[in-house]
Amino acid sequence: MAVKKVGILTAGGLAPCLSSGIGALIERYTELAPEVEIVCYRSGYKGLLLGDSFAVNQNVRDNAALLHKRGGSPIGNSRVKLTNVADCVKRGLVQEGQDPLEVAAERLKQDGVDVLHTIGGDDTNTSAADLAAFLRKNGYELTVVGLPKTVDNDVIPIKQSLGAWTAAEQGARFFENVVAEQNANPRMLIVHEVMGRNCGWLTAATALKYRNLLDQMEFLPDAGLSRQRDEVHGVYIPEMHFDLEQEAARLRTIMDDIDCVNIFISEGAGVDTIVEEMQSRGEEVPKDAFGHYKLDAVNPGKWFGEQFAKMLGAEKTLVQKSGYFSRAARANDEDLALIKQCADKAVECALAGEGGVIGEDEERGDELRAIEFERIKGGKPFNKDAPWFLDLLTAIGQPHDTTALQPQ
């Protein structure tokens, strides 16, 4: 089947690849198949359900390179699960009695779309898989080709998700400024909360990038410019186990010695423990359309800050979240290269009628290919035994462990 028209949508949270991913797809189609029409759906699956879209004109094609210089998504995102009928009805995206999958399919038929490109994480691409299955079942020939976006870098079986490298770099730059707040108060505890619901990769990578920045700096201890005060003193991720009291004792020694402590923690670390504690107080913990606890309501950084502050004798605790700063950044050179590689493969697969999510398949020798939708899952754990991470823990004097994080 010849491809005459393609649709593009971005969905889920932001990541430093969305704008560039759109630009890369437009550039590649213009290069290989300029006759193919391109339409963008505003605000992800919301725009698809409501029929809110715009055509990519020649001016956009000629200037698509500008999209590589910006963060965010110029066409907008939303969190919509097509199989969550009640949520779609509640939000006014479909009428009572309508099936969102059918509404989306009919819209694609009416718009004459042959290929749908989705740029998003596991939730976005599992919704794409549901839609692709519905379309096949109902005899509509449409190819769905996804690009993997998530700063968490936790999509199974994809080796590296688009935007994650940039998010780690930006989180490090964020903390480069925040760490100076230890000068504002004696016995200061600074908690850097990094995104990562189930996976600690971004927290670990951000800590590594930050320490690389420290390696490039000059210090003057005699004037108070000490690397030890700017150091990372603890890294806590969902895959780790630690004894809260033992770790607090280690950090208390650092606090007594240099008058401050800086820790990096994943936003998903210890969530189950915190949710149980909240529910025991009779508090209702809100969830999103995909059934995930809303982490802003759980607030692990605040919880861990309060626990450690008591044990460390901190006079002041500062909790800072780098997520919104880092996820809205423009893609760095490392990510730009990966985005182009994946977008080129996405267009190649789309023109050949091959659907799936484009990525380096860890279960197929890291081959760059269209990975079958049914194999795409979220929640890939970070390998906490990776040599670079163990080296990081050793460098900051933090004990290694072998089990999952549950504060004791």
C-alpha cells in the first residue's frame, strides 16, 4: 500500500526529544517522499479524539530544522488512555456510550491517514498498540510506528530512550546552581529529587553527570571552595535497599564534618512505603488515567528529607526537583544523533508498512528495528550492579547493596 498521508502525535510527559523528533520525521519524509502529506494532532490522543489537527505546510517543511533547537512539544501533549473509557467520557473527549478506540479509528479513516507516528513512553505506545490492534481487527489498513520517549529510560526492551541523556545532563546543571544553597544556612540538608517512577537510571546518570562537572571545576579550600561540600553524599533509587538509620549515621558524620549534606533521590523511591503511611492516616492518594499514583501528592523527596533531617540534626532542609527543568530542555548532541537515527528508521519502516516502536532491541542484539508493540512494557529496572554505578557509589563512600529499596 502506497503511503499518501501520515499523522504525528506526541503524548505523555515532556522529554528533551519531542520537538526534535517531530522535526526529524518531517525532514526525512521531505527528503525521501515529499509527496506524502503530514498532519499533526494537537495535544496527543486528545487531539485525535476531537479531530483537532493541522497540516504541515511547505514553510514548516523548509524550516523543520528549527524544531531541533527547542524543547517541549510544539504540537502539545496530553495523558489519555484510549481504553480508559470512563476517563475519556469524564474529560469530554468522547460521548457516553462511545468507544474511544473506535472514535480514534474513525477519525484516522476520515482524515485518510495511512501511517500514525506516536512519540511517547510506554503508556503512549501501549495505547498505540491498542489502537493498531483495533484497526487490524476492524479491517482498516494503517501502520503505527512509535518513537520511544521517556527521561526514565525504562522501556522494555529498548536500550536507550530518546531524551534521557539530555535530561541527565540538564539535571546535573540544575544542581550545579542549587548546591550553592548550602552556603545559606548552617547544617543544611539538600535533597535533589530526580524523575524516575520505577527506575533509578536517571537519578544515577544525573549524579554521574554532576560529578563529571565537579571534575572540570577548580576549588580553593582555603577560601571555603571545597569539593567535599559540593559533592554528592548519597544516591537513593527504587532498585536499592538501605537501612535508614545506618545510612543516616554515615551522613551524620559528613554533616558534622563539613556542615552540609547533598543527596540525590528518585521520585519513585520508597513510594509504596509512603503510600501505606498516607493511607493509614486515612488520606486518599490520587491516581492518573493510567492508574499510577500521582507523585506530586506522594512527594518522596519531602518524606525522605523529613526522615533524614531528624537523624542528621539538620537546621534546614531544602528539597529541589529538577524534573520540569530537565525534561523541557532541547535535545543535546548525543540525543540529536539518536533521534535522527530512530526517525530515519521510523520513516523507512512506515514506507514499508512495518509497524512497531523504533529502538535498539536489547533482546535482539541491540539491533535498531521496529519492535513489536506487544513486547513494549514500562518499568524496566536500572541495573544497579552496572560497573559505572558501583564506581560512583564507591567514590562517594556509599555502601553497595543487593536487594530492592525498602527503607528499614
